[in-house]
Amino acid sequence: MSDRTWRTLRAGVAVTVAATAMLAGPSAVASPELSAAEAAAVDHLVAGGLDRDAAVRRIADQDTLSRKADRLTAELGGRAAGAYLEAGRVVVAVTDEAAARTAESAGAKAKRVANGAAKLAGAKDAVRRLLTGVPGSSSHTDVAGNTVVATIPAGAALDGLAARVGAVEGVRVNRTAGQASTQANLYGGQEIQFTVGGRGYVCSVGFNATDRDANPVMITAGHCADGIADGEFRRNGGYLGTVRDHSFPVNDYAYSSLSADWTPQAAVSQYNGRAVRVTGHGATAVGGVICKSGRTTGWTCGEVESLDVTVNYAGGTRVEEMTQASVCTEGGDSGGAWMSGTVAQGVTSGGMGYRTKDTNGDGRIDEKDKAECGEKVGEPNIAYFQPIGEILTAYGLDLQTQ
């Protein structure tokens, strides 16, 4: 998230956006035997108590299982209420025995649920309407829990709204001290700078790509490009590129030209002297391990928690069809690259930030203080990213891979 974004947030938790792209640098690309990103994902699972050999197998199988989850969900249609990964296996939420048999014959685990896809979609639409214009709120479908989760800021002023949302069948309300907001702060994960209203801000680069004329371009978050006075991104004070197009709010993506002074690389920084190769793009299923790169928090990992998330950021902007993950992101990470192994997933849109310390020494805790991700204050990490597929399709871009 940018410093600009942080200044618009209220005390408490704020959801922020992060940007990341890969340019030439001193990093060495990770070995193809076990990529740096895969090794980081394995370490994440081991830290959670999983045996290392089992963790390696789970990460190795994750992309294949994610594709199976997508295929079964599409094949079953309205008889499935989503699919997710659990303990190295695909779990499909089904509403009848025939669907259960289809899932099990494909090697997946079938879980009978009460709420079908249509019912959950209806509940989510109802919640989206109720939460329109409520800063810091969000809604998503919890596939594993077979319910729609509405996250609403704590406080008596919103108690009535929370009660109305909770009355919608199939909905669970989560009250939080946090608040969702964007996070703007180049090299897959390297810092980029820009100016809005005469003030300087930072974001992160997402990925390198080429446009329809084979010109090199850089992908980042849309809110990082919104309102830039001269339309220029800079790095280390030097010209990087000019914004070609952007979409924010609702969507959160942008791309810019890339100066000949920079040599784009199909890789993302791990902030440890190494870089992760980008071999393609895809979408990891709920329950899969995922990592992100950003200028503020570096390389951090977690799990995909939900798809098709609607977020009402602080300041009144709204984004839709985001992916939510339990990953630490903070201001300046906006636009940064998200990876599953060597497969590109998206760019940081925002995250939940908590202000618990007087970081500027003025004797109080308010929106001028630094907001931290959940794990630093005993709260869950919550981050949102814009899926990469939509960005490439919208602008006719080809992701740079190796």
C-alpha cells in the first residue's frame, strides 16, 4: 500500500494494496529441481507442523490438484458448491449422492453440504448489496464452511447492519477491529515511485509482459496508477515507464510502458538475493499454499482462503473478484507479485492492517501511524490480490516466462 493510502485509513486495521514486477538485478534464479518459491512454500507447511517429506509432496501436487478442483466444479455445475484442497487432497462440496459418486470416482473426497452453489450466490449478492458503501467491510464464500462470510468493522454504529446481514440465510458475520484498505508501495516485488498531488508515493512491481506489438510492459495494481500527475513510474529516482491503462476501483490492475534502460526478467524477487522463475500463470485452489513479493514485507507465504471476494476499502473504493489469502502484506506492497511455485497468480490489491503502536512519536495512535499485518499483533493475516488472468485478457498482454 502506498503512503498515500495509509494516510487515508482510520485507526485500527486497514486493507492495503501491493505491487511487484521483475527487472534485471543481481538475483540468481532458483533451481528447477525445487524452486525457491516451492522451497518457501514447503517451509511454510513445515512451520505449521507438517512433516517435510509430506510438505514436499503436497506442494509438488498442488497445481495438478487445483486443476482437478476446477474441472470437477465445472463438470458438476449447480450440484457442487465449490472445491478446495485439504491435506493434499481435493474436497468437493456436493448436494446429492450422484455428484458425490462423480467426485469420488475422480479421486476426490466428496463432502455433503446443505447450501448449493445457487443459494450461496444469492446470499453473497444480498450481502454485497447490504455492505455497499461500508468502509472496511468485505464478503466472500467460505467453501469449506459452506457459508458466506461477511466481515464488518466492530463498533456499536454498525451493530444494526451486522444484525441485518446475519439474518440472511447462509451467512456468517465476522466483526473485526481491522479495516480493509489499499496498499501502494519494481522487480517482481521491487519498489516503484510515483507522484500524486505533488506528493511522492511507492508501490511494488508485479510482472513483466509484452503488449500486442511485442513491446515490453510492466504490470502492477490499478490503484498505484490512479491519479498520477504525469503518468510516470520511477525507480531509484530514474524514469521507469508511463502508464498505458489502468482499472480501479471494481478491478485493480494497470500496466505501463518500460524504458529501454531496464531489461525485464521473467522472475520475482524473494528478497534474499535470489529470484523465482515465472513459468506460466494459473489459479491455485482454496487451501493451496501461495507466496507474495513486495517492497515492504518482502517474501511472505500463506494459504488461499477464498475466491471471488468483494472488498469495500477505507475511503469508499470497492473491488470485486479478488482472491483472499492468509499472507502478511503492508503499505507499499501494492502491485506486488503472487506466486504458487513458479506459476504467477496475481498482484496485490490490499490487506488488513492494524495500528497498535505510536510509530511517529506524537503521543497517540491514529491513521498517521504505521499499520502492521495481523501476525505482528496476534491477529490473522488477511490479504487480497487481483488474479493475473483477468489482467492479461483485459489488455491483450503476454506474460513473460522462462
